[in-house]
Amino acid sequence: MEYLPHRYPLLLVDRILDFEPGIRIVGIKNVTINEPFFQGHFPGHPIMPGVLVIEAMAQVGGLLLMDTVEDPKDKVVYFLSLDNVKWRKPVIPGDQLVFEVKMVQSRKNVCKLRGVGRVGDKVVAEADLMARIMDK
């Protein structure tokens, strides 16, 4: 997690559960009612914003990518595009989001990833992500 530039309140990865360098990574986000975005999204009916679900997925994917470079503390991951994004089910307080992100393709410093987010056995989000690893 030290390789992610994000910090509270935008650090959306709590822990890495599984990691196969250059192949796949599994990370979690425990969603609590104390998340700052629930104050306005939506009062009385809290739902994690879909874009933040994808952001959490991207952060997990960023950790997979940072492991592929020398001197990761001197690098940063910028996401270039998202394709085939689908939100299947709302994420609410008390959910544990489990993200599995797989490397699809890597050429030089541009990588394609495929991510799936689940709560329990239900898919809540999925996306194809493209990212570039750059110097800070």
C-alpha cells in the first residue's frame, strides 16, 4: 500500500489478500457508514458512489502494476481509459468489497487490466482499465 499515492479520505484499499506478481491481485475495501461520501450520497439511503467503487478497483490494479517496475516509489500510475464498465448492485455500509484485478496485457509502460468487484458471491462492478506507469 505504500506505493499508492492516495491517503485518507481517498485511499480506498484496506488490505491485499492475494498477489501473483504480474498476473493478478485481490484486495478489499471494508465499507463503513463512517465513509465521508455517505454524508451526501444519499442521506437516509447511503450508497457508495459507483465511480468510487471503480476508483477502489483501480487502486488495487495500481498496486499490481507498481510491482512490475524498478523504483516504484519514483513512479505513479495514471489511468488512461475505462471500458465495459458495469455496475451490477449497489454497495452499502457493512459491505466488504473484494476486488480481483488481472493483467491482460503489458507493453512498455502501458497496461491493460480486467477488474471485478464482488460483495459476497455477487458481482457488483466490473471494468476493463488501461493505465500508464510514469515518473513522478
